[in-house]
Amino acid sequence: MNEIFADEQKKLRGRFMEMGIDASEQIYLATKSFIDKDIELAQKVKENDDLVNEEELALEKRALKVMALQQPLAADFRTVITILKASSDVERIADHAVHIARETILVDALEEKLNSQEIDEIISQMTVKLRRMLENILDAYLKTDEQNAYEVANCDLEIDRLYIQGQKIIIEKMKDHPKGIEMGSHYLTIIRLLERIGDHIVNLAEWIIYSVTGRITELNPGKANPVLVKDQGLK
């Protein structure tokens, strides 16, 4: 690897890490706005929507320029491709956070709401675990730590369990409330968005494995292994 490419690769990694940190903050603010019923905070999340999008575009332009001018070798080329692919997943994570903020605003506009203490607790647990997963996967990315990538992917099983648990709680509350369908749909959307964030973090783990091995690997055992799915109560 020539010195110029090494320096450019370092800059790309730095920009990617900044994207990941900003996406994590968006998750935190979006779910906090829902739990605290803080519409002003939800609006702030929406206003920050362009931040990660712009970071992705800037990173993409720089990565393509590096490939065009430096003509990296196969292993180095994989590194740049990994950054491009992974940045797309980070951008989707931030988009889901914005969608959660939008759902928060819609729920606030309803005249009646579900008794959401149990739901809030599920959302809080999912948020803490997702942010920890994202933090760990960014660390794994920085260190190209294949083993840590596998470990983070396995954590998605817990997100899936919480998602199923949350679904059951929401559906039961919908049955007991005359306007439960309209209200419950927003709550279901929020926990579904959090579950999808977990899937995107698993995608990030897969891109780390690819950068190390050159192989595309399916890392979500809870959805790929029917026996494990059954054992974990995910169906």
C-alpha cells in the first residue's frame, strides 16, 4: 500500500466513524423523544435528517476519487468497497431514527394513547442494546476485528426477542382499547424500525467480515437457522 493511499484510507475511516457516531446519537434522541413525549426533540431529529445523508455523499465522492486516482490493489480495493457499502447501512440507520421521530409526532397528535409504560421499557432496552451494538461494531470496523463482528451480529438475537415481546404487549393493549388499532400501529412501527436498525448493524458486521476475508457471509443466526429461531422464541 502506497503512503498516499494509506493516508486517504485513514481519512475515509475517520469520516465513516463520524457517520456512525452521528447515527447513534440520532437513535438516542429519537427514542428519547418518544419515551419523554418530547415533540420539540422529535422535530430536532427530523431537522438533523440531512446531516448523515450529507456525510454519506461526501464519503462516497472521496472513496470514488481514491479508487480512480490511486488504483488500489485487490485487498485495498475491498477496504474502500466496504466503506461504501457500510456507509449505506449507516445512512439507513439514521433514516430509521428520523422515522421514529415522525411516528412520535403522530402519536402525540392522537387524542387518546395506549398505556405505554411497558412499551416504553421495551423501547428503552432496545435502544440501549442497539447503541451498544453500533458502538462495538464501529470499534470492530476500526480494528478490522472479525471475531468482534461475529459477536455483535449474535447480539441481534436479543433485539429480535425484545421486538417479539413488544409486539405481543402492543397487540394485547390494542385489543383492550376502542381505538387501539390506530394507536397501536404507530407503536408497532417504532419497534419494527428499531428491529430493522439491528439488521443494518448485522449488515455492518458482514461488511467487516468481507473486508477481512473477501467472502460475503450471512451473520444473522436468528433468522437464518430455523432451529435456533424456534429455540429463541422468535416465531
